[in-house]
Amino acid sequence: MKGKAKGMVSKNSGSSGAAPSPFEGTKVWMDGRFVDYKDASVSVNSHSLHYGLGAFEGIRCYETKKGVPAIFRLDEHIDRLFSSCHILQIPIPYEKKDIKDAIIQTVKINKFKECYIRPIVFIGDGGGLGIFLKNYDTRVAVTAWYWGAYLGEEALKNGIRAKVSSYARFHVNTFMGMSKSTGQYINSILAKKEAVNGGYDEAIMLDTSGLVCEASGENIFVYSGGFIKTPPLSSVLPGITRNSVIEIMEKEMGLKVKEERITRDQLYIADEVFLTGTAAEVTPVREIDDRKIGAGKAGKVALELQSLFFDIVKGKNGASKYKKWLTYAD
Ligand code: PPE
């Protein structure tokens, strides 16, 4: 994401040398009304803080050709948030349309041109603590801030170096992976830290039987022998970017996408590997476990897809047939 927007962080600003908070000065929708970011606080005995039960979304809003910001696939993100809560048995005291409206208003009230939006459903302290929760004090907040390229602009252009993690992705019967729940991200945090400490950009996670699942915060795709492959939904988060790029590759690039199990060594010998996610967008992978992938640089398929993706999210260049994916915040 390029361009200045409110809340953008500048590495060099601030006399102490520390980057200012990207959240400072923003307004947050919390439990039905807007409050200043500094007042959007949570009790130390919030149940979610202690045990990690909560659900969230990450949604991007892009500046479009029209000059009006557009939220990408808002309905699908709201559907996934409600599905997550259904799986986790968290009652939400709002209708989907209330949350949709709260998200649109959050973009508008903060006058964002581009931003990353984070709706979160969590449990407050009203029901007390303890694993058995009888009375759910469900809280809902929508925050938004400027978040540039997740893995850096360089990563989008030239690709990243990834490492297969020593941490296994959780078993399908552990955390309920179809839900985007807060607590399960401990697994991703451990893997990401290990990868970055080892000098890599991102961690690729295998399941408990050793097959490829996804990266710490992205779905994974392989281009090999003229086909695109990606692991089936039984082992990965049902990524909304994953779903979008499958449609773009099939309809715009004439590629066949197969959802099938992938082994670690199939990654090494692939022509291309790339990651997709709301935050990471379409990021090529140029190296895995110190082995070059293809020519060892961002691949042609990944870069073409990335360019189509950016046109679509920004409502540019013949993207009109994808306008169903954009909700204008005007
Ligand atoms: N897998 C995981 C584990 C994941 O966290 C994400 C999103 C995806 C796949 C892609 O899903 P989607 O965004 O719907 O295409 N990760 C979010 C959080 C990143 C973060 O650091 O926080 C995101 O991209 O917003």
C-alpha cells in the first residue's frame, strides 16, 4: 500500500527516535459508539486476555481511482467473523449489518484514504474468570490504522526468504482452524519469531503429519508444471485473499488451480511459490530453507497476479467486473 494517510508511521519522526503509535489519535468503535483510542481500554480481568478466546478479522481498505476509499470483500470478512464466533460459541449482540455499518463509519470518521481494519469480538470481565464461562460479556470493537506493505515494499517486488518452521501447525481437532480466533495465533507468533531470529522473513508451517499448511499469517500457493496448487481448506484458514486470487487466476490468467496436499520438498522444486493474505497481499517467495525457488527471484505468475490484484482492489484497469468485491466508504 502506497501513499500517505492519516496515522501513517514515519520511522524518523519523534524526538526519542521511537516510532509513534500508528493508533494514536484514531477513533475506535467500541460496543456501539465511537471513543478516542486512548479511552478504548479493556479490563485487566477480561476473560479473553487470560484465556485467548476471541475472534477477529483483518480487512484492507484501499484508495481507489474514484478518489473514494473502498473496503475489500467486506461482506465475506463479516461472514467469517460471525462463523468464527459460531464455531467458538461466542454470542454476538449485533447483527451483521450493524458491524458492517460500524466498519464503514470507522473508515469515514478517521478520514482514512487507505487503512487496515481490525474488528474484534472478545469477552470482558462481566462474566467473571474461570474456564467455564456461563455468562458471556461479549465486547465488540473496530479499530483501524495505516499499515503499509506487511513484509515490506521490497518483499512485494523481489520476494521473500522463508523457513519451514520447527513448530507444527495445530491439529485440525485442536483449535478449530476455520475460525480466525485470537488464541490460536500463539502458534504463528512462535513460528514467526523463530524464522525472523534465524534471518528469514516468514515461517512456513507444516501440519502434524508433515504436510504444508500455510505461513504464519498467509495462505500458500505453488506454481509447478503449469498448474497452481494450494493446500485444501481442511488444514488452513479459509483466506479471503486465497479465495480472491483463485478466482483471478482462473478467470483472468487462464490457470487451473488444484486444492491438494503439498509436501515440503515439492516446495523446493516448484517453479514459483507465493503467499497471500490481507496484510501480505500477494508476496512472492524466492527462497525456502536456503534453496532457491525457480530462478531465485519473484516469479512471473506471482507478479502478474499481484498486479491484477492491486488493480482490482483499487478499482483500476478493467476491474469493473470485480466491483462486487468493493464497498465504497463514501
Ligand atoms: N492464514 C493465516 C494463519 C492468517 O493469519 C491469514 C491472515 C491468512 C491465512 C490469510 O487470510 P486472509 O487475510 O483472509 O486472506 N492474517 C491476517 C493477520 C496478520 C497479522 O499479522 O495480524 C491478515 O493478513 O490480516
